[in-house]
Amino acid sequence: MDSAVVTDRDEKWRGVPKVATTAEEIAAAAGTKYTISPSVTGVQMAMDQGFKKIGFVGTPCQIQALRKVQLLEEPYQFGQEKIGLLVGLFCMENFEHELLFPHLVEGKFGLKAEEVDKFEVQKGMFRVLSGDKVKEVPLEETDEYAWKGCGPCFDFAAELADVSIGSVGSKAGWSTVLTRSDLGAKVYDAALAAGSIEETAASDKGLALAGRLAKSKEERFSAKTAELFSRGVPVNIRR
Ligand SMILES: Cc1cc2nc3c(=O)[nH]c(=O)nc-3n(C[C@H](O)[C@H](O)[C@H](O)COP(=O)(O)OP(=O)(O)OC[C@H]3O[C@@H](n4cnc5c(N)ncnc54)[C@H](O)[C@@H]3O)c2cc1C
Ligand code: SF4
């Protein structure tokens, strides 16, 4: 790859697509931003900058979008053959910036966006870290801030990615990695051989947990779509 599209953030914790060309630039964009980000526009930015073998990291919905454009033929060509590698993140849901920050981060936790160091989801709690302060609520209490489009989403483990990565199923400090294509396996093996990553076998219990979450997301999708159709949604679509 000659470039990697990752998601950085501004001081308000809005996701900002970034074209990285060094390991340091990639690492500088580490950390989960729990709000919807226009990350895929970073692919166009990378093309505009002249890159020809572009790697992309993002949520399952973003991976689906990019995999689908790879299938497009004439006349719908805009350079999608330059998308070289898709790295997908596990994702149960994401949040709406305009709800999460005013209502939870600022409203309930009393923190300004600029004061937040890190977000994390652990053991059923949604946590915000700020200096030595840790503020948290049970994950269920964040439902009202979720991005509505995440309800009817069925893909937990980025099934169309070359490599999928998540925290579920692994001990703290490790990631669960699924290689899904020959390219994904090649990249993973090369990183291992170069000593860039370390490997330890995933536990059956950890993989079973990831499998259960994937299943529960599919069930949520079925329930949510049934509810939407019973209400006559999509109501805003006009012919
Ligand atoms: C919205 C969201 C929900 C997630 N939900 C789960 C989950 O339910 N279970 C689970 O096991 N893992 C989940 N993850 C993945 C997890 O948070 C870690 O990203 C993953 O385990 C990789 O760990 P890491 O330390 O290597 O990540 P890092 O080194 O921190 O890299 C994270 C990568 O994610 C990208 N990124 C960050 N925020 C966004 C965003 N909003 N949109 C697109 N890309 C982004 C960054 O560019 C970076 O490249 C989620 C990630 C996101 C972004
Ligand atoms: S739950 Fe689905 S739609 Fe929502 S951010 Fe994750 S992959 Fe995208």
C-alpha cells in the first residue's frame, strides 16, 4: 500500500478522515471515535493526492460501501481499482455527535468535548476518560444517542473486509483478528514476520462470544426491519 485512510478527530471529537503514509501518522489517529464519521471520503482524498494503492480502516458499513464500489464497471468508474486493502472493525453500534456530546458527555458527565482523552466500552459500560476522571454509564443508557441507521445493520464483524479486527473475544491489550481473504492473510503474515504484531491463539470462549454478538446483531436487524416495515417506513421516500 502507498497510503492508509484512517479516522482522526478534531478537538470536538468529530471524526476527520486522514490520509496517512507513515506508521506514525497511522498511530496518531488511533483510538475509537464513537460517532459517525465521513471516513470513506478519505479514499477520494487519497486518490486526489495521487495515491494508487490505498488501504482503508473503518466500520463494517464503510467496508460494505467500498467493497460494493469495487464491483462497479463502466461508466461508474472513479478510480476504485486503487482501493487495495480493506480493514474492518467489529461494530455493534455508533452514536450521533449531536446527541452524545450535549446530552451525555456535557449534560450528564459535565465534561467539555475538549477535555475528553478517550472513549471505551468495557464490560457493558460506556466510559469516558478525562485526566484521572472516569465517567461511565451502563451501555443500555446510551441507546437514545445511537445513530438511527445502526438499528437495521446486520454486520458485526465486517464480513466483506480483507481483515476484521475487534476487541471482543480477546484479553485487554490484545485484538481479535480474522483474516478473510488471501490478501488479508498475506498482510497479516507479513506483519507477523516483520515483528510488527504478536500472535496468540484466540480462546474458544472468546470466539464464541464474538459469534454470539454477531448473531444478536442479525436478530436486532430482523426485529428492527420488521418494526420499520410494520410502520410503513421508509416514509420519506418519494417516487
Ligand atoms: C464506532 C465503533 C464501534 C466499535 N464497536 C466495537 C464492538 O462493539 N466490539 C468490538 O470488539 N470492537 C468494536 N470496535 C473496534 C474497537 O474499538 C477497536 O477499534 C478495535 O478493537 C481495534 O483496536 P486497536 O487498538 O487496534 O484500534 P486503534 O489502533 O485505536 O485503531 C482504530 C482505528 O479505527 C479507526 N476509527 C476510529 N473511530 C472511527 C470511526 N468512528 N469510524 C471509522 N473508523 C474509525 C481509526 O482510524 C483507527 O484506524 C468499534 C470501533 C468503532 C469505530
Ligand atoms: S452499527 Fe452498522 S451502521 Fe452503525 S456504525 Fe456500525 S457498521 Fe455502521
